[in-house]
Amino acid sequence: MTATLHPFGILKTYTDGQSDVTASAGRTVREVVTEFGMPPEIIALVLVNDEPQTRDYCLQNGDDVKLIAVVGGG
């Protein structure tokens, strides 16, 4: 059972440039992104099946997860 993650922007650097990666269902978004080496606090928005969720959302089989990074500037 897997979910598909779509990192955007700088987050793709943590997945070797891949725009789609899979993760095991039954774990939180926070746990999964940490395994990829992403600091969870740089994720500004988590969309699961196009609905906003927290980083503590537990992934379900077939979930489509979009990860959007914090945008900085100055």
C-alpha cells in the first residue's frame, strides 16, 4: 500500500530531482519527508487529494500528496 508524493520547488532537491516519489501508507507525512532528509518545517503546505492537511496526516493507500515549500525572499 503506497501513496504518491509530489514535491515542488526546492523540495525536489531532496528527491534527486524526481517530481513523483512513493511512500508507504500508514505513516505520517512528517515521518516520510524526514526519511527523504527534508526538514518538515520547510513544508508550508500539504495537499492530500487536493485537500489541505497537516504534516501529521497519516498516509492512506492511493493518496496523492503535494508538498509545497516555504517561499523566502528579501
